[in-house]
Amino acid sequence: MPSAYIKGIGFYVPANIVTNKDLERHMDTTDEWIQERTGIQERRYGTRHQETTSTLGTEAAKKAIANAGIEPNEIDLIIFATLSPDYYFPGCGVLLQRQLGINKTEIPCLDIRNQCSGFVYGLSIADAYIRSGMFKNILLVGAETHSMGLDFSTRGRNVTVIFGDGAGAVVISATDEHFRGILATKIHANGEFAEELAMINPGSHGGVHAADPSIYGYNEAEYGETFISQKMLDDGMIFPNMNGQLVFKNAVAKFPEVIGEVLQASGLEKSDIDLLVCHQANLRISQFVQKAMGLRDDQVWNNIQKYGNTTAASIPIALAEAVEAGKVKKGDLISLAAFGSGFTWGAALIRW
Ligand code: ACO
């Protein structure tokens, strides 16, 4: 059975830097509040009408494919993870395929959600496909354009200051070298908390998951306004909402737990980890995890200070940066871990 390894990696972030001071001009917030609670100093926003989730993903994908030393038409499956797609449907996978100029190959494009855990979920899927022998070169992309869907009034400040745009991509390929590549992945979810970190509207739910549909902005009209209502627009119910403290509490428990699971599945110990790359949710969460794992500063890679939380893109951006910075050598043991909306979470262990 072949193993799956990361043959190529790349990332792309928009040129437009938005500092905390810039956000102070739109909402009642301060650089001090943002840095103290999240560690974020600045983030990138895509250029309106030019850059989208799929175009950011395409730039990252081109770099990953070049880094892998293969041609775009050698890719035989695309997996695209995002919570901020260009269109409600179809997903970004087919747009990326077209933008890479490989639509004539008619390869399948799989769109996955899973928010902050999207990259780890995608890695787990790619690993299983490669090991089964079904595909040889899988392009996995995590990309987000949060800036187009955030509330820039003070009402949305607890969420808006956290998120940024960007994309990361990897080419995952088959190798006969055993004990190399993806050693283990573990993915989990608990739908009890589905609405605690969510963008609920617009959607097809019609309010059924709430005791009172009007909580989600529905009026009493028998027909119409079931997907999106004027009240949702007026009351800003079309933006993401987050129960920050509940997310924090669950994240700091689940990150170490799931990293422990992949270590156990591989017969390895915390002390074997050379580099930990956590989903960049919040610097305080990453520092908490680092402490729980007993890792030194040089054994973790954080870049949320520069990019904010880029959700499905954050792990591949951070990993690509660490690789570019020469932090990753062949044979190193890398742990990736994520937690986010759903709640969903997961981890992967990679022998580079
Ligand atoms: N600027 C200034 N004040 C703010 C801002 C802001 N951007 N946002 C909220 N506040 C105010 C609140 O209104 C509140 O004011 P009040 O006391 O007058 O009511 C006060 O700050 C405290 O608000 P809390 O929400 O209680 O702040 P908390 O200390 O919990 O920090 C935070 C919020 C940073 C989100 C924290 O809960 C956290 O770190 N949670 C983890 C969630 C997270 O990191 N999510 C990332 C995305 S999800 C993911 O990737 C897993």
C-alpha cells in the first residue's frame, strides 16, 4: 500500500495589509484590545472585484504544483476547503480547476466545509484516497475571503477583528517509502455546538433549529423570505456569530487531546514532535496548547500576528511559511492540529 506525503506546498496572501489601527476607523475597537486578546497585529484583505476565494486558492495552488515539480494536468483530484466560497454553489473546486486551465482533464473536484478544521479533514480524505491507490497526485487547497462577509460596524467587532483572507495549498502524492509522509490523522465533530460559531443566514433552515424561528430573522409570511429576509439584512443577521468564551474553552481542551490521539496511533511521544503547526485561531489558544504539550517556542510556528485567522487556509499558510523559512527538514516530525466551527477538530502527524 502506498503512503501519502506532501510533495509540494505554497501559499498566497493578498497584498493589501489592514492593521488594527485601520479597523479603529470603522468600529469601536483598539489595537491594544485586539493584540492583548488575540495576538493579531494585522491581516490581509483581498482586492474587491478582483480577488476571490478561488483566485487566492489558484495562486497558492500554482505555487504548490511548481514546488512539487509536476505539471498542473498531473493532478488527478482537487479538494477545496473553505467557508467563504465564491458562490453558494457550485463550490470553488471547479472554479479552481478552470483557473488552473485543467478543466479538459475532467478530474473530480471535491468541495468540503469543516471551517477551521477543513485542511485537516481534507488531509485525512487525501491520505485515504492515496493509500487506496485511487489517486496519485491530489491538490488540497484551503482558502478564505472573509473580508467580503464581515460586519464592519461596532456590532460585529468581536468577530471581525479576528479574521483575514488568504490561501494555502499542498500536493499530496503517493510514495513507496514507508514511515514517510502522513503517519496518522484523526478527525472529530460535535454538532451540539453547531450554532455557537456560525453564519446561519442566508440558508435553507427556515428557523427550524431554534425554538422560535423569529430569533433567526423569519417573519410570519407563509411563502417567500425563507432564504433571506429583510429583517436579517436590517439586523445584521447575515454575518458570522461566535460565542468566544465557549470556543476558547473547548479549543484548549480538544487541541492537546487530538494531538495525543495521533501520537498514540503512531506509537510516538510529545517529545518526538519537531514542529507543531496549530490552526491560527487566536495566539492565546496556540500558547495554551504549546504549554500543554510542553513545547519550546522554537517548536511551534505562529503567524496569526501577520495574517489574523484565515480559517481553512491558516494551517497550510503557516506550514508553507515554516518550510520556506527552513524550519522543516526531511525526517522531521510535524504535528498539525485544528479546532473550529461545528464544532469540528482534528490532527495529523507527518514525517517530512
Ligand atoms: N474591541 C474592543 N472591545 C471588544 C471587541 C473589540 N474588537 N470585541 C468585543 N469587545 C468587548 C465586548 O463587547 C465586551 O464588552 P463589555 O464587557 O462592555 O460587554 C468586552 O470586550 C469583553 O468581551 P468578551 O467577548 O467577553 O471578550 P473575551 O475576553 O472573551 O475575548 C475573544 C473575546 C478574544 C474572542 C475570546 O473570547 C477568545 O479568545 N475566544 C476564542 C475564540 C477564538 O479565538 N475564535 C477564533 C475564531 S474561531 C476558531 O478559529 C476556532
